[in-house]
Amino acid sequence: MGKTRKKMIVLMLTLALVFTGIWACGSKEDGKAGAETSSVPAANAEGETGQEEGGIQPTKVVVWYPSSAPTNVSKDFVQRWTDAIHEVHPEIEVVMEEYAESGILEKITVAMATGATPDVFWDVQSRINPAINAGLTADLSDLAADLSPEYRGNYLKEGEVDGKTYYIPVASNNCYVVTVNMDLAREIGVADMLPEDKTHWSYDDFLEIAAICKEKGYYMTQLWAGGPTGDAAYYSLFMTAGGKIVSDDGNSIVINSPENQKAMEFIKTLVDKGYIPDGAATTTDYTEAFWAGKSLVMFADAGAGGIIGRHTMIRNGDIDSTFDMDIYMYPSPMGDTEPVSATYGTQGFCVFTNDGDANRIAAAKEVVRAFASDPYYSEQMAANVGLSPVLSSAQVKLEDEKLSVLKERADENNANYATTELGILEAWWSGWRELFYPQMQLFYTGQKSGEDVLATLETEGTELIQTTQEEAEN
């Protein structure tokens, strides 16, 4: 391992370990990773692999997959994947290990530092990019070329670095939106006060409705800072206010601006006037009051993905199917600017080179191919987890007609207002998220002003970017 790679991993390990305690305290997960595993048997003892001579030789491939994979809804999801691999490549023994997302940053960082990475890693791109930048992953350009005719748009381009592909996306996240309980809006008489175009409304519009909610015994929304989950809503609010997170050249954080200060003042008003429940400094389940019918607005909802996820919740009886909802974009200071909403891009696979065993790397690519080339998995992830399919042949149909209409509009919002141009796909992003929410905790508990929080984030975030860049160059 070269000096650059060692320094990059040491930096990531330090960042992950520093914030592990805070992450764990804010999580609803029990942190147990690898508790559920499944395995595809290897070739028989006589070594019959079903491959032509010169093909893949018997080997074992370890796969880490997230607990958000739709195994709880589509129970044969992982088993179908392993069976598909075994049918074509009986010589590959596949060990599937599920991980809890609440602790994956530490888990993968420690694995990278100690040489204990899996062969195939499935995660969001922002957490895979550091491994790519550290030079720990295999070139997947040949696999990408084979898959290219099946993919929509330029999704495969997201995994390119210097003309080579190191990451294969399998699903797309969606931009964030504001979801409104329309039954409650009608009940308290504010439905007509919502923006007619469902896109442009001001802080004053939002606060006027919030005041009525409080008068009627309801909260306007619920905010949070108990962990990094849902932080995209804050970034969306900042950008819709005209602010930025990162500079155009990507070399510094520029969050401490008059535009973003206005957004922080807006949040403080919600807190000071009692328009949100107490506990924003620690809560991670920021949807709780909304689903309980105690608040009008869910401030962080994952657009089209949220619609599909809601469809699944209704189907499973987790929420009331008569709960009428609609989606809106984030408000701006004057209500006259186009919204901008953050998206976390895609999630997908990388293949770690580990000890450089070419046979095992080839086998790992086939494991990825079995998943990425089959529209079934894209459809299941869209229908049950709430992600958008990347394969042209994948189709998602919802039984609920109202939700289908909302999904179409959410997809349009995603096309018109979504952006990843805030650093989400950069190597330093995971570290940035660990800087962000503790500062918001200090803001919610009154220990820091909004301006002080933004100033600290700008200074420490810029230092993080520069350190990451320096380590990559040395």
C-alpha cells in the first residue's frame, strides 16, 4: 500500500472514530452488522465449475449489503441474487453479509485501514468514493461497457475517474421535498394558503400557516439534529434561499453567507415561537409527529422515493391509507426564486482489489453483473425501498392512484430541481456530515447562534476539504 493510500485511510479512520459515539447515540439501529448472512455453495470437491478452461476458478466472494435492501418486503431478494450467481457460476461461493447503516462509516473505514474489506461493497456513492480515491477498488470499465446498453441516461458516467469506471450504480436517490398532511390542512383551514403551484412560497407564507397550526393545537413540522440522517433537507433550504455549501471550484466550504443566515433565522423562528416540538437537538425520527397527525408538514421527504416508500407502508398497514398527502418544494425568503433540492445521487457497487487476486476480482465482477443486469432488483428497490430504477427495462407500478400521480410529479421535481453539486459525491462528504449535525445540536440548544454555527462549519469544513486534497496529492 502506497503512502497516499495509507494517509487517506488514516484520515478517514480518525474522522470516523471521533464521531462514532455521537452517531451511535442518535441511531435507532442496534448496530449489529453481519447478523444475517446467506451463502451460495462453492463448486463440488472434484472441482467441476461449469466454466470453460481458462474461466473463473473456484473462489469465495464476500458481499456487504445494506439493511435497507428490501429483504423485509421481498423475502427472496437476496436469495434470488445468490441463486442467479450460482446458476451461472457454481464455482463462486458467495457469502452475503448484511450491515446496519448506522455504523457502516466506521465499519468500512476500519476495514480499509486493516485490510479487511469485502470483495463487493454495496452502499451510497458518497461512502464508496473515498475507497475509489484511495486506490483500493478494481477497474470495472469492462463490466460497465457490457451494461451500458441497458442503462438510462448517463448513470454509468457517475462511476468514472480519469476515464475508467470504478463504481456501478444500481438505483437512484431522489431530491427532497416538503410533504403536507392535506386532511389536516383542510381541517384547520389552511389548505388554500398553500402555494397553488406547489413550488413557490415564502418564509412568511410558511410562518403564517405555522401560527394557525399552533393556535389549533398542532405543530407545523418537526426538526432534528440527532444524527446525519435527513440533513439534505437543511442543505435544500439553504440552496433554495440562494446560498451554497461548497465553492464552485470545490476547494472550500462557503456556507457562512447572508443567504444561509436568513435560512437559519427562519429555523430559529420556528423554534422560538414553539411551532415545532421540543427535542430537535436529539431526535432522529423527525417523521414521528407527522405520521401521528400532530404536525402539518414533514420537512424532509425523499420525493419520488418517499412516495413509493409510503405506498409500501400503506400496503403493510404501517400508516393509514386514508391519510391524504401532497408534496411541495422548500420555501425561500421571498417566495420568488426557483427551488434547489439536494439528492444523494445513486447507490451501487464497488469491487475491492484486496490482495490483488485476479481470479477473485473477476468473480466479484460477476456477482455485481448478476444484480446490475436484472431489472427485477431495480424494480424491487423502487417499489419497496423508494429508489428510482436505473435500467431502461425496469418498470414500477403503484396500486394507489393518488400516490402514482404524486410520484410522477416528484419525478418531475427531481428532473427540474435536484442537484448533487454541493459536495455530496466528494471524498470528504462523509466527514462533512459528521461536522454538520453536532453544530446544529449546539444551535438548537441555544449554545451557538446561527451565524456562529455557519462560521464554524465554514472553517472546519474547508480544513477538512484541504486536508483530504493534500493527503490525496502526497
